[in-house]
Amino acid sequence: MSQNILVTGAAGFIGFHTALRLLKAGRYVVGIDNLNDYYDVSLKNARLKELSAFKNFIFIKEDISNKEGMEKIWSEYGSFKEVIHLAAQAGVRYSIENPYTYITSNIVGHLTILEMCRNTEGFKHLVYASSSSVYGGNKKLPYCIDDRVESPISLYAATKISDEMMSYSYSHLYNIPQTGLRFFTVYGPWGRPDMSPIIFAKAISEGSKVPVFNNGDMKRDFTYIDDIVSGIIATLEKPPTLEDNNAPHRTLNLGNNKSENLMDFISAIEKGLGKKAIIEFLPMQDGDVKETYADIKETTALTGYQPTTSIEQGIPKFIEWYKSYYK
Ligand SMILES: NC(=O)c1ccc[n+]([C@@H]2O[C@H](COP(=O)([O-])OP(=O)(O)OC[C@H]3O[C@@H](n4cnc5c(N)ncnc54)[C@H](O)[C@@H]3O)[C@@H](O)[C@H]2O)c1
């Protein structure tokens, strides 16, 4: 029988799509999620309903920071030799109001996953979510994997840098192959209601004001979900070796390698919905950065990752889902 693969955060946006791709490829997937109410739980349940149609899928509601619970899962369904770890408390802005959640899920939770992998004989590869926010207020663009990441401008970013550090040390100490993927603003069907694409689509459809920060002077390397999933799976198949970095650990950027003007992104959503936005220009928010742009040369060289979806192609697919889900 094919080995079970563990996907944490399986009810989340990226975890759902990753699990779906693996299930369609015939992999046996165990999904974990604590189904917290950071955003609408019914969306998480609706994603799980799609996954549950597959016989090769098992879902377990658990908190990754609960060591005993995780050990139980590992002994019942593991030992997992491949883990895609996407569960985290996401969101830059929320971390200003709710700092402790970030430490529990992103630091203690990450440590628990590392401990599980450490105690798994013949462990193959842990692929975990980092974020473009680790680049903080760096001025040099595009963001390159060798750039220094020591100035996080939100607690969320600080937890993601910490995860990378913790992972490096565990790789070094216990020879655990790991890759940290720095995702750049992911969008697409089944996306997160706290992120700009759904916030914009909802406001435009309802005819309410669209909040646009820094007076619209922002750029983002928007990355379509299918490209992200292709990158995660391509990475999983290429575990780093001890020779790579004095430890079998590496970090890679997963972006679209194209920084889009926020106002162009909004125009594409307006076009998809056939309705004009009522823009409300607002000042820059704490913890936010003006521009993101991913250098993906190393990712492409090591994994073959090559994003193919422009916003002109991706936004209509997102809008099609948005209209059918929120009808
Ligand atoms: N979406 C993006 O643009 C983006 C960008 C950079 C990094 N990331 C990272 O990618 C990963 C996935 O993000 P997403 O957009 O799918 O977010 P998401 O919030 O949709 O998914 C995360 C899932 O993890 C679950 N979770 C949170 N804390 C948990 C815990 N302690 N135990 C078990 N489950 C827990 C949540 O219930 C949620 O379903 C996260 O690590 C996030 O930080 C995402």
C-alpha cells in the first residue's frame, strides 16, 4: 500500500488544494486541522466535504500544538515519511491583536511537527509553509532567497522566520530533510475570506466601499493556487541533502515572479464581475509592505517549478468560483 502522506491545515486554502491534487494522483492523504474560527468555519467544512469524497482521504480534527494528540495520530496512521505542513495562524494584521495564537500555532505547533519527524525512522521530507513576509521591510527587489531576513515587521513574519531557524537546527541536528517554502500572495478558488481578492470581490458585488491601503500604491506578486500546488509537490519530490547547506534544509521562494499593481488586480476583478468598484483610499497599515516580488531562479533550478498563470487567466477562474460559492 502506498504510504500515507500528512497534510496539516488540510481544511485551509492551500492545504485543501494540495490534498486534492495528491488524492487525485492516488496518494493516501491524512489531513489535520483544528478548524479554528479565524475565518468562516463553514468554508473550511465545505472544503473538507470535497476532500471526503475520496476514499483515500482521512480527516482528523486536531491541534498541531497538542503533542499527545499528534503522537496518537502518528502511531495510528503514520509513521508519516512525508509531511506537508501548512497549518498556521495566518494573516499579518490579525497578529497585532492576537499575538499568542501565533506563538501557539506557528511556534509550538511547528516544534511538535519537527519532534514527530525527528522520531520517525527513515523520514523522507518535511515541506513547510514559510512566507514572503519574512523579507519584511527589505528594499531590494526582487526578493531573493539569499537576502537577509532579520527585520520582520509583524509578529506573523517573526514566527515564520523562527520556523525557518528551528527547522534548520533540527535538520542539522537530526538529519531531517526539510524545505521551507516562502509563498507570495496566493489567490484562486476556495481562497481565504480575510485576503484581498475575496474582500475586493465581496465589496464590489455588494456595491460597498473597497478598502485600498497606501492609496493604492502597492504591488504584489500574486500567485495562482494551481501554480503553488505544483510547486509544493515538485518540491516534495526533491528533498535536500546534507551537502546542500551543511544540513538537509533549504528555503525557496514560491511566487509568480511578476509584481502586479494592486489597482490592475482590482480592475481585473471589476472586469470579471462586470461591475465598477467604489474605492476608498486609506493610509498604509501597520505590518504591511508596499511591494513584493519573488526571485524564483533557485526554485526553478532545483525543482523545475515554473508558474504559468497570469492574473488575466487566474482572476476569471477565481471569480467563477466566487460567484457559484457565494450565490
Ligand atoms: N495564502 C497565502 O497567500 C499565504 C502566503 C504566505 C504564507 N502562507 C502560509 O501558508 C500556509 C497555508 O495558508 P492558507 O492561506 O491556506 O491559510 P488558511 O488559514 O486557509 O489555512 C491554515 C489552516 O490551518 C489550520 N490551523 C491553524 N492553526 C492550527 C493549529 N494550531 N492546529 C491545527 N490546524 C491549525 C486552520 O484552521 C486553517 O484551516 C500557512 O502556513 C500560511 O502562513 C500563505
